[in-house]
Amino acid sequence: MFQNQVVIITGGCSGIGKAAAFRFAKEGAKLFIADLSEKAGDELVEELEKMGAEAAFARIDVTDAEDVERMVKDCLQKFGGIDVLVNSAGIIGPRARTERYPLDEFRKVMEVNVVGLFNCMQEVLPHFLTKKSGSIVNLASVAGLGGFASHVGYAASKHAVVGITRTAALEYAKHGIRINAICPAFTMTPMLESAMLHDDTNYLDALQNAIPMKRFGQPEEIAEAIVYAASASSSFMTGHTLVLDGGLMTS
């Protein structure tokens, strides 16, 4: 499905981004992984290469526009092109009611989840315009479609991701460029596992029980949706928010 296509994945060393990397590799894609951990990046590249995939890693801070520019240049130099951008890098921030939410933490969440995603899109889009094709998949959340109590920073950032996705999709549809967002509910990633270590069990039980399927999502399930949104199978889909939530938004 992605034979000889080049896929950039930010936040690709863990969670949903890592699952997506393996899924794209199975479809023959060449992977350029961007993340902050060099150790995890080198280990992931080794795993992908054992699968027979071509892969490369760069330590990139998506909030740094110069880093992102280097990411795109390095990918083009390594593989000669870019076909898909998956914006998976993101953080959740602290759990606190809005009046107690630290301003510096709010800014940090917005910087990573919104500015970082914007930086990556802005750097890749000129290349897509030149080739008159390309697919961008942004990781949003059901928190970008509704409220998420005690996580005002995260909810605000994911609403922004949905807005950016829909706006850019309108701007670039006529140029052969598709831009979609994936909106998962609570998924068993290191981000959620970290919350399990620091939050009370009752809170996490409440999150799981709020899902009609009575379980958390798995990264591999979300990765399937990412691959679908990036592929020719969804060729008439753009500006869409694909929800994977175990029924949460319908309950």
C-alpha cells in the first residue's frame, strides 16, 4: 500500500506514533522518525530495519522551527521525497481544574501540541505543493470535540488541532493534498500509563468505565486508522475527524 513511499512520524518512538511506524513498515513505507529520545530512536530504527524497512531517526523538538526545518531537509536528503506526515508528538499536561491550572503548563501544552504541529505542517506543505500530492494525519483527540474536565490545556490544544486540520484541508484540497485528524479516546500509551502511576486508581477506573466498551484503546487500533487516513483507500476524505472511542462520544 505504501511501497517506496516516505512517511515522517513525529513523536514516533512511543505509543501511537511507534505503533504507526510498525504498521507503515508492514506496508512497505520508508520511515523517518522524529522524537526527543536518541536512544529510543536508534532502538526503533534497528527494530524497523529487522523487519526489512528502510528507516532513519532524528532528534527533533517540534516546538523549534529550525529543528523542524532540519527534519524535512534530512528526510529529503535521505529518501528523496516525502509522501505522508503523521503529527503524533504531543503531551497531556497536568490534571487540575481550570482556575488552578498553571499558566506555564498551559503554554507548554499549547506549544507542543499546537505550535509543534503547525511548524511541521508549514515546513512540509511547500514540498507537497510542488509535487501536487501528499497526506497529513494529525493526532487530535475526542478532547478536541468535547470537554475534558481537569485538562483544559489538553482539550484546548486538541480543539486547535481539529481547527487547523479543517482549515488547511480546505486550503489545499484542490492541490491534491489531504489533511485529516484522528480523534482517539483514552488509549493505553506511556502517557496514560504515567497517569496510572501518579493518579488515584478511582480516577482511571472512572475513565475506563465512561467508555461503553469498558476498556482503553490500544495503540495498534489507532495506528490502523492513521494508515487508512493516509492511504489511497481514503482518497476522497479530507478535513475529516475520525473518531475511535469505544462509543464514548455516543453515550
